[in-house]
Amino acid sequence: MRFLRQCLTGLFLLSLTAAMLLIAGQMVRDAVETRLARETKAPPTRERVFTVNVVTAEPVTVTPELVAFGEIQSQRSLEIRASAAGTIVKLSEHFEDGTDVSAGETLVQIDPTKARYALDRIKSDLLDAEAEERDAVRTLELALDELEAAEAQMGLRTKAFERQTDLRERGVGTAAAVETAELAQAVSSQAVLSSRRALAQAEARIDQAETQLERTKIALAEAERDLKDTVIQADFSGTLSDVSAVQGGLVSLNEKLGQLIDSNALEVVFRVSTPQYARLLDADSQLHQSEVAVSLDVMGADLTTTGVITRDAAAVGEGQTGRVLYARLDGARGLKPGDFVTVRVREPELSNVVQLPATALDAASGVLVVGEGNRLEALEVRLLRRQGDNVLVRGRGLLGRQVVTRRTPLLGEGIAVKPLSNTGEIPLAPAMVKLSDEDRAKYLSFVEGNQRMPEGVKKRMITTLKEPEVPVQMIDRLKSRMGG
């Protein structure tokens, strides 16, 4: 009996357990079906509208500026070199680096002793040459007199010969007298030839004397020049640089003693690209005399000056590109040769162009404009110049349109936007609302329990919800997520 009772008790407990499991399974199934059958309200979908800054495309006339970098140099720079060898016996007190000197000022005096001795010797040679010339002139005069006397004597001998010949023909004279007269005539003719030879030698002597005199004068001029070269003077007013001479020092011929730079005749040399150079040419393919502005940045206190382009380099240069231009500067205050400066060149005016921020243009030379219904339209333009943070463009249908000033990856053709003009208008502040303590606790509980929300966004929303006033836009967003 006991065994039977235990068996019945076990069957009862097993049946009770099975019944409870069945009831639990039924409850779980009903709960799942109820959850699945519940209608979930999806948040209302709204098109996102982007707020963009726009500018109206208006035609303007602009004088573009070409920016380049160049170097200051002097139009006149002279190396001071020794024209004679010797010892420096005198040095100007101004012959120092950075000292200004005047034109004609004596800078260096080299020992002139040897040059002066050479000049004295040449002067003595000149006296000898002049004496030789005078002696040759006197010899010529004597030769002329001798020739004249010989010709006169020959005339008499000829007349005597003719008379003896006439007497012989008449039978009065003798043959011996005729022969004697003929012989005398021949001797006179020989004397005339000798006189002519002496005259030619006298004339040749005069030529030699004149040549020697000219050579001596040339040597005298060279000696005077050598003596003058012992004194080195400033050819123009300027500033000394790279001075290496000292008084008492021995210098050789053509040794460099320093450099004289004309600081009042400065110019800037700079290189531009070939397209930029082409924009500076006029209708006759001549370089336009454009104005330039030169500036040197010296920790805020910029040194600036103006100038005019005067010429360009004759050749590009091996391994170089672009063109080298030269501009004459006007009153380059504070600028020195060797300064690396910024050069701004004023190009010819451009009319009927639109000036836009550089951020409004994409890589394909396109801009976004606001069309009908405040939707964006793509418009292709032609880039003319880049001017710092702005660009100068032209495009068909661009004038009068509102152009987006900043392109972003989120903006494209067909996107709805809310344009804000950059005329200085301040956008309206977002609408705010005060929450009750119950609503504030409800929204805070929802935000804190939302596991899908990023932590950064969650912290900002919690901080905002704790404020006295909360943006209406945030409350609408929370309501849509909470299903109303």
C-alpha cells in the first residue's frame, strides 16, 4: 500500500509540473504575439533642408593683381679694383663697409713714385723727339736749297753745251770744247740726282721724326694715365661694400678692394609663369609697363615701395621655366640689394566679371546656384583669375543668380536649401520652450536609457534638457523617437 501511495503522489506532481509548463509556454506565446501584433508608429519623415550662405553674382570691373617673389638688386654696381700695383699710401676715412661716398671722392691712393719716374722719363724722350723733328726740318730745308743750286748749275751747263754745239756747227768751235761742255753737263745732272736723293732722305727723316714724336706722345699719355690710376675715385655716389683694403697694404694689379653700390637706383627682378607673362603683353606683343608694389615683411613693420616694369630677360635660361622681369623702384626706403621681397603686379582691368569666394568653386570649375523652390542647380563657369581667397569668373546665365559661397560634400544639384545672404543679416535664434518637471523627467529618462544614442550626443542633450528653456526642434525630435 505504501508503494502504491508513493507512486500516485509522484504521478500527481509530474502532472502538476507539466500543466504549469504548458501554462507558462502559452503565456509566453501570447506575449510574443501581442508584441508582434502591436502597431508601431514610425517617426514622420521630413526632407532635410540645409542652410547655406549665398552671394548675388553681380558684374564688376576688377584690376587683378599678380603675386610673385623677387630679389632686390642695384642697376649700378661697380667693383673697385686696383688699376696699378704698389703700396697703399693713403686711404679715405670713408672707405668702410656701409659708408656712403660721393661721386669724385678719393678713396684709395697707391704709391705713385714709380709712375711719376716713368712719366719724367717719357717727358725727356718727348724733348728728344721734338729736337729730332726740328733737326729733320732744317735738313730738309738745306736739301731743298742744294737741289735748287744743282738745278741752276745744270741749267748753265746745258746752255754752255748748246753754245759749243752751235759754234761747232758753224765751224768756229772745236770738238774738244763740245766734249768738255757735254761732260760738265753730265756732272751737273749727277749733282741734281744726288740733291734729290738727299731731299728724299730728309723727307723720310721728317716722317720718322713725326712718327717717333707721336709714339712718345702716346707713351706720355700712358704714363700720365698710369700716374692717374694710382688714385682711385668714386665714379658715382653710392654705398661701399666688401671692403678689403687697408693703408700700408701691398696690392697687385686688378686686385679687388671693394664694391660700390648705387642704393638710389634699385630694381627688383622676379620670375613669373608663361601664362602670367602672356597676360602682361599688349596688343603689339610688347611688355606692358605695369605698376608693381614691392613689400618686405619685417615682423609687422613692412617696408613697401612702388615701381614700374621696364624690361624682361632676353633668354629663359637653361633648365628654367617662365619669364624673368625687371621693375624699376621709386624711392626704395629701407630696401637693400639681396632682399627677398613680395611683388604684386597690377594687370590690365577685367570688365564684366563676377567675384566669388574661392570656396564657391569646385575642381571642375562649377558653382551651385539657388533655383526654383530654393533647390540647388549646378552651373559651369570659366575661371579667369585667383585673387587671394577670391576668384574671378564668367559664365552664361550667372549674372543675377544667388551663388552658394561654400561647397560641402552634402550639397549637390537638387538639394533643398535655405539661403542666407551675406549682407550682414543675423539669422534668427531657434525657438525655445519651457518644460514642466514631469516632461523634463520623462525626456531625461528616455535619453539616459537609450543605448543606441552616441555618448557625445547623449551628454549634450542631457545638458540641454537641464536648462530652463529647451529648443523646440529638440523636443519635436524626442517626441518622434518616443512615438508621440
